[in-house]
Amino acid sequence: MRSQPAPNALHSASDPIAQQRVLQQIRDAALSDEEIGGASGRAAPRTVISESWRRSLATGVDPDDYLPPLVYDDDEIDDVRESHPLHTVLPPLRELLVSIADEAQHITIVTDADGTILWREGPSGVCRLADSVGLREGTRWAESAIGTNAMGTALATNTPVQIYSAEHLVRTYHSWTCAAAPIHDPDTGRVLGAIDVSGRLDTLHPAMVSLVNATAQVAENHLRLRMEDADERLRRRNLPRLERLGGEPGALLTTSGRVIAANPLGTFPHRVAVDPDSDRIDLDGREALLEPLSGGYLLRLPRKGGKTISTRPAAPTLRLSFLGSAPEAQLGGRTVPLTLRRAEILALLALHPGGLTAEQLALHLYGDAGNPTTVRAEVHRLRTELGDALLAKPYRLSADVDADFLRVRDALAAGEVVTAASIATAPLLPRSESPTIRAEREQRTVALRTAVLDSGDPDALWSLSEGEPGRDDVEVFEHLTRVLPAGDPRRPVADARLAWLLDSDDDD
């Protein structure tokens, strides 16, 4: 079976009609073969497409006459949307993607994990065209329901994908092109749904899949911040209950079983399999008691014969100092040799505590050009330094992570602007070109600057002005000179720096 892309099929965006003809020929020829992929010497579809066609055909999808099934009527969809976890990410998605899609005459779609469209927005003319082919809220676009399409294939492969014209299995959609990326739950790692941009053949740019993938990552970061805020509320409410156990090992769990506090530290695994219908859990052959709380659980290991049940050794601490151009890492007090690539991998795993596969790491590190084989080799070398602190399947950190960039994020989420500004003296891995780290770096820089300026706190402004890129920010020094009293020794420094920046602007 051939897996290389069809000649010129994906390189003729300037001539979409020619592109459609080439892809149509490849599709018709491939579907006429006994085995999809093309006969020897014949152009073959992309591997992701041929594999999707096989899955779709195996479920009985008719390539020449099919429409997506309607799952939710108009009077049901509002209740479904309100209860879905992705409803909280609609505002940032609209801010990042909808305006761009509108200008380009595209529609923006968000599905659930089954591929059912829950939200669709876009220009009225494009929406009317989409209605005519069933591309509307309430319809299901899983591969098993409607064949190869960006939403269904992104969910089936758990990777971003763009589907061009006749790469859609069903002929009805050959005048459409779409790009989609899955959105994951930052707590469990499971897929919550997909975000998609669809348009007519002559309107969708080949780079749209990169924008859609970046938007999916923004959605995941938004969900992560909400998760961390909920964790902190659960801890604040229930830490006294944990402390009242009087030496008996215990832990606070989220509703998914993730451990967010434990006494003593290192007693429990990172996650516990909870059964909401049972008050007891088998924990490595020991019986633990589960007490429901608002938003989580209290887990206890009762004493046996007057003695506390044996506990696990505490996990080592992995300290990551990644703000600035000279990243450092220490595991249990021992310095870990770092290259930029290793620092990027550790940063990504710290940002994704649930773990990442080699394929996901490659995407986060290199974008669409990522090679999982290269990532596996680099992670293997890193594991020789970290040992059991870096686990596999998926790759994840088992050590307790203390990362400066995570402390900035947590401080901002808690509204502790002065603390955040004092930690963030430089951007996250400024030499990194990883698309995910670049997005995290830029978003965190903007979030910190906005929070500090809005606060008007002189200490926060001073900290921001001493770091990068605040030291060259005229607006920061304008705020600083307004809030610092005349007798403050920092005032003449701020005045002089502001004057210098303004003179530099005039010279330019």
C-alpha cells in the first residue's frame, strides 16, 4: 500500500478547481480498488485519508449518497450545550477564531466527543449553504455517521487534521474544505470535543489547521485555569478536615480521583480510581475509605491494630527554572543536564500533568512537521537522567513539580499580582520555537502585563519594570511614575528610564 501524498494534490491551493479534480480522480480510483490506497504506480490518498476511508466504509457509510443523522432537535440543543464542559471556552474561541473565520467566509464549529455539532457560527450566507448539506447544530459528524471529515477524523485520530474537497468520503462535501483539532480535558486527558473551521473549496487557506490547533490549545489552557481554580477552592474548604485526621493518612480528591492534597506527602498515587457508588477503594491491596465532599472526596487509610497503614515514600521534587534564556532543572537537589529541547519537553510535560503521547509531544514541539520517532529518542535520553521521575505510556512526570512558570500562572489565577510579577522576571524559554511553548509564553506575558497595569500596584509595576519585556515598556513606566510617591527612592529611577525610552522612540 502506498502512503505518500498524491502528486500536486495538496499543492495547488492557488487553483482549487484543479485541486478538486486531482483529488476526485484519486478518490474514484482508490474506491474502485479492492484495497484503498491505490494500485502500484497510481497516485494514492494521504495515509490519514485512506485509513479514514477504510474506517468509514466499514461502518456502512455510502460514499455517493449520505447525510449526517440528526441527534438533537432545536428544542434540545440549548440544554445539551449548557451542560457540556466546552460551553465555558466559547468566549476565548470567539475572540480568537470567529472574527477571522467570518472575514474569510468560513463557519466555526464546536462538537462534543461524539462529533455532534453543538455550536456553529459564521456569516449568514455560508450558514445557509451549510444548512443545505446538514452541516448544522444537532447533527453528528463522527466518521461512523458521515464518513471522512475534519471533525470526525480529528476525533478518530486524536490529532489536528485538514480535509480537502474530495478527500471527504461522501461526494456531497467535495465542494467543502475543513480543518479541525480535538480539545482535551486537562484533568483526565480525555477528548471533550473538537473545534472546526469549514468553508467552500475556494475560501479555506491550507494554514487554517495550524490556527485551529492553536485555538484548541487556548481552549485547553482556559479549562486548565478553571480546573486549578476549582482545585484551590476544594483545598481551602477541606484542608481542615484533612488535618483533623490526627496522623491517619488521608487525601483530598477531585471528582475524577486526582489527588490535590495529601497528608503525609507521597502517601498516595497521583490519581485514584473512584467509584461514586462505593465508599471503599482497594488501594494497592489496602482498603481505603471514601467520603463524598462538595466537588470531590476525602480519602482515608484507617489504622490497623493501632498502627497507621504503611505509606509510600515521598516523591522527589523536580524544580524547573525556565523563565529566561538559561533554563535549569534539579531533581531531588541534583542538577539535571539540559539542552533547549529537553527543557521544552519538561515544560510541556509540566503543562500537561496527565501526560502526552510521542505523537502529541511531537505536535507540541514541532507543529505539523513533528516526528514521533525523534521525540521518542530525545525522551529516552532524558529518562536516563530522570529515572522513574519520567514515566512512559503516556510520557508524564511522577515527581512533584515546582516550576517557576507554573507559579506565575497559579499566582495570576489566584489574583496575587505582586507575587506573579516578582517571579516572572523573564519570559518562558525565550529561545524556544515550539508552537505550544511560544503560545504559553506570549499569553502569559500579556496576561501578566494586563493584570499588573490594571492593579496599579507600585510593587507589582516595579517588579514588571525590572524584567523582560517590561523594562522597555513605556506604558509600564508611565504607570509607575504616576503611582510612586515623590519620596520613594524608586521614583527617580523610573523617571529617568521613562525619559530615556521616550527619547529613544523620538530618535527612531
